[in-house]
Amino acid sequence: MKDGKNKRLSKRAKINRRFYIMAAVTVIYVVLALFADRFAPYDPVEADPAMSLCPPSAEHLFGTDKLGRDVFSRILCGAGTSFTMSFIMITFVSVLGTSIGMLCGYFGGTVDTVIMRFVDILLAFPDTVFAIAVAGMLGAGVINAVIALGLLSWTGFARMARSLTASIRERGFVEQARFNGASEVRILAKYILPNVIPQIVVMAAMRVGGTMLALASLSYLGLASQPPTPEWGVMVSESRAYMQTAPWMMIFPGLALFITVVVFNLFGDSIRDYLDIKK
Amino acid sequence: MNKNDMILEVRDLTKVFPAGKGRTLKAVDSISFTVNKGECLAVIGESGCGKSTLARLVTGVEKATSGSILFMGEDVANAGRRELKAMRRNMQMIFQSPVSSVSPRMTIGTFLLEPYINYGICCRQEAQERISELLSKVRLNDDCLRKYPHQLSGGELQRVCIARAFSLDPRLLVCDEITSALDVSVQDDVLRLFHSLQTGSGIACLFICHDLALVSSFSDRVMVMYLGQTVEIIDSKRLGRDAVHPYTIGLLRSMLFVSSDRNKPLTAMKGELQSPVDIPENCHFCTRCPYAEKRCFLERPQLREVETGHLAACFRV
């Protein structure tokens, strides 16, 4: 018996440790992204033609691009805007999507059917195509690209919240809540929401990385950030012509994107385990 | 019987579910009964006979197809959401599975506080005191208030649910197989605890169960159901001697007691249940009844008074 308990405790301890480590990594990442200009050794937009296309060295850790700008500084500074944008967008969209999804899942009926069919339609759009359409209507730019992505990504939260709510609604404790005299609003807020939130938080954490990747790909296509803004997608796009002669121009922004997605996915994963009270 | 003594009066209650392809399933088939003040009426029957549906109808969870349910003179069957909330102040239910009755993300303390807050009964501090008192009645200590449901055992959790049901001091408790999800070792314990609380408080009780032996020991009256119909209503004390319906007798014969005479054979009932889908208007027990005649397959016997307070639905009576 005692052995079993110890084993379980150590499992919990492991989960907690993993969560703290991942949270620390994410915090470091965010601090680096937000205060990049303090950490960056060079001005990310200042050109130095003399230093054009230098390979990585002690002076320029990740090398320089064709205008002699420091790639390392540009990568650091490029994280800030897209992280802030993605974070704000995901926060807004997850609250909105979850509310819509929970109301649909709980009350059902015609409104639910109409909204969910609408969601199906939105899901059928590839987000890049949708962003191109929005950019065509509103013009290219980071804000418009974020709006385009936001218009699509609330559907994921809505679907998730709806299906969770619809299944939780049938559980015994909701029926029990009615015998406790709880109103419908209270049932949603006190009984269903706490059981929905963990999954939503996990999804949101993972989506931040995904949204940054999507923003980068839109920038790559010239639909979001424009040169000379330091932005990863823009950098990858600029590096195309030099792929053979100066591969560092492409490798390092690509790596930065890769690490971003991995960090947020692992963070989301560790939140899931951390919030699972049964483990 | 004095009309004022009646807590619950159910008349001709019927619930029909659609069973697909235009067929219907009569889960509860014109059932009538009453529950008096402080009385414990046990409802017995095998699984699928409509006991749980009956509980859900009586508490307004499910809407009846026809018939009336009067709880303290108020109509449950046609009550709106607000009226139901007001009624549930006086009518509480204990569910079969304690594990699914408490939200996994709610501490026991919050769970027990809920009725006091939602019905605005008293301030938080007084509620806390009352909860402690209730917990000691169900032999739990205050430590469990900070715990989550998965940290308690099934028996402990069911005792929490029992405490919650008593917290509003209801007039009627509907118990839907409250021990069947528990380990056999704690069933008796929980049941005895419930019984002492129920008799001590004088709260009327509709006790749904599939175990005749378990229930006959502490209920006042027993109602035996078979495929949605009432077959017999009888005083628990007289059950062993005076039961007349072949189904009740069959149930009694198939019971095993520790004190049973080992020479007397236990007899299991023969035959299969009829399909409850599109069931004909006959005595539903006719397919298994050892005394079944032609008439039993064609006509439905009405519930008739055998003696005062003893009703049975059988042509042989």
C-alpha cells in the first residue's frame, strides 16, 4: 500500500517538475521575445554593406544577411511582435470560442445547429487562402493577417467547448446540481466551465505556437509583416535567393520557428498533466 | 387515509419512449401509488422494469407522457423550471452512482455548500456549522471538506451525497438504487446509516431497489413492479406471509438468506422477460407465470384490493 502511494506521489512530483521546467522555459522565451531590443547585440534594421553575407562567427553568432544585418538580432527582435499578436489573438479568440461553444453545447437547438454549420463552413477554408482573401480586401499587414487567422481559429475552441459541454451536460453531477437548486447560469459557470477550462488552456497554449507559425508563413507570402521589419517569415522569404551561398539566413529563422512551436506544444502538454487532478 | 398525510400522490402515470421505426416502449405503464408523511415506500423490480424512470418522473427530471404527480398538492408533471426549483427545496434525490454525482473539480466542501447558497437558506458561516453537523451524522469528519471526490471511496462519497440530500430538510427523498454502485461490504453500512437518518428525521422516502431482501427489512410498504406495471403493493411486514402475486412469490422464493433452511430449495423463475417494445395490453408477467391462463395473455388485470392496504394485479386474486 505504502509503496503504491509513494509511486503515485513521485508521478505527481514528476508531472509538477515537468510543468515548472516547461513554464520556466516558456517564461524565458517570452521575456526574450518581449525585451529583444535589450538583448540584441546589433540594431536589427541597421544595414552594414561591408558585412554583407558573413557566415556565423563569434561576432555575428548566426551570420549576417545580404544587407549586413545581424541575423541573431533580427531573429530575437522578430519574436516580439508575432508573439504579442498571437497571444492577444488567442486569448480573445479562446474566450469567445469557448463561450459560444459552451452555450451551443448546453442549450442545443436551432441556434446550435446554425452556428455549428457556419463553423463547418469556416473550417473548410484553408487559413492561407482565407488570409489572402482578407489581405485582398483590407490590405496586407500584420493586424489584418491576425484578424484573418482569428476569424478562423475561434472555431477550434468553439468545437472543443461544444463537444465537451454536450458530454458533461449528460453527467450525473449536472442533474445533481439541479437538485442543489443551481440555476442554468450557475450550472454553466460552476459545474461545466471548470471541467472545460483545462482542455481549453492546453489548446490555447499550443495554438500560440501554431499561430506564430501561421503568421510567419503569411509574412513569407508577403501578406503580413513587410520588409524591412525583422520577422521570421520575411527573413526566410528574403533568404531564398541565397539558399546555397548563405544557408544560415534560412536555417536560423526556420530553427527559431521550430523551437517556438515545440516550446508551446510541450508547455501545453505539461499544463494538461498538471491540471489533471487525478494524476 | 387522511388527505393531509399524503406527501406524494401518483395517478395513472405513464411514460412512453419512442423505440425507433414507429415502435414505442412503455417504461412506466399507468402506475398509481401514494407516499405518506414519514413513510418509506420501496419500489422493487428487476432491471429494465421502469423503476429508475419512475424516480426521474416523480422528481420532474423527465416529463410524463400522461397521468398526474402531486407533490404536497402541487403538480410536478406540468411544473416549469422555476416551479421545479421551488419544489426541489422539499424533494431531494440520491443517485445511484455517487462518483458521477459530484463534479470532479469541486471540493466536497463546495459541493455541500451549494444548496445553502442556491436556496439562500443561511449565511456561509452557519451553513459551515450545519455541514459539519451533518457530516458527523454520516460519520465523516471535516477533513473531507477540502478533498476532491476522487480522493474519497465510493461509500464515503455516497455518505456525502446522503448528507447533502438531508441538508435541505426535504419532505420527500427519492433514492434510486443508492447502494447498487457500492461494494457489498459497505452497502449494508450505508443503508443502515440512511435508514437511521430517515426514520430519525421523519422524512418520507421513495426507495428504489432491486433487492427485495435488502428492502423489506426497513421499508414500510413495498411496491413490486414488472415491466412498467405495478403488480403488488403490500406492507413490508406482511410481505413474507401474505404476498399473493406469482411474481412477488417468485421473488421471495429466489431469495437467499444466511438463515435460510438449507433443505428448502431455492427456485429461480423460469422463462424470459417479454420484450418491452410494443408490449400488448396483457399481464406482462404471463410469459413467466406458472399459473398463466389464456386470459392472462389477452387482458390486463387491474390492481385490486386484497385486504386494506394490500393491492395486487392478478386474475387469480
